[in-house]
Amino acid sequence: MNLPNIYNYLDVKYNPLIRCLFILPSSEFLEFLESINSGIGIAKENHGYEVSPDSIEFWDISNEEESSISISIEEFIDLIDPLKQDFLEEFSGHKDDVNKIILNILKKDSFLKYEFSNLEKTFLKELEWFYRNYGNEWSLDDFSNKIKNNKKKLEKILKFLSEKGIISINSKVGYSFKILKLPNIDKL
């Protein structure tokens, strides 16, 4: 793809993204957006990307060492706007398709639909309180008796939070984890 000059001025940390976009044929821009919308990652010989609900990680191994960058969906949409404009100049008949896909990408919730039990809601409230007041490394044994006594029932939410990048589970010590970021409890 013929990249607009604006990409020459981006911070070098974006090189994995730029290298991925550089070899993308203009005619495949719409398919590229559709794969992002579908959550499908691509791996080519020296570069690729992986899609998660709220970010995209681009990687590149064309140099001596691997480089990667993880960007939010919103940042990604901003970064590809010049490519979108170039694509629409050449393929103006696809304007509605491109805009519809971009809106779908932006509307994705960072959390899948998940019904939390009262026990799980209690756990999330305690998780936030512990993190804000005492740090980020915990075990379910550190929580209230209600949580301690129901560890088995909380395995599902621990796995869910781990998949979403909220916590990192310590596989060596059962039911212990590190809080990486707080979930927005109001949106759960």
C-alpha cells in the first residue's frame, strides 16, 4: 500500500503496525478491516497482528530482533484514517461498507456479555477495594470469608478476568493472582 507521508513522522514504536500496513495492497483494505472486526489475526512471514476485544497487537520480526506494539481499538482507528481516505479515493463505492465496519469495530465491548452472580459481584467489589488500598498481588485466601469459602465457584470469573487482561493468575500458587488493571465495575 502506498502509505501517506504522515506515517513517516510516527514514533518508531509504531514500526510493527507501519510495516504491516506497508505491504497491504490497497485493494485488500476492506478485507483487512473485516478481519479486525471478526477478531481474526494474521501472521505472515515477518509480521502479523492479533486482535483482542479492546486492543490489537502488531508484531514484526524482519529485523534482527522482534518488535511489537499493542494499541487500543480507538487508537488503531485513528491511525488508519489516512489509509481509509486513500482507499475511498480509489474505491469510493465502498464508503458505506468501510464506515459500517469501522462502527462495528468501535462498538465492540471490552467485556463479553457475562452474567455475574452475587458472589462474583462481591468478589469484584473486594478486588477493587484491595487493589486501591493495598496493592496488586493477592490470593482468594486474603479476601473475606464469603470469598475464601467459595473458591471453587470463583474459578470461572478468575479465568474470565485473566482472559480479559484484568488479572494474571499465578499458576504455581492456587487461587493467587496479580491485578493488572481494574475492570470498570459499572459496565460489568
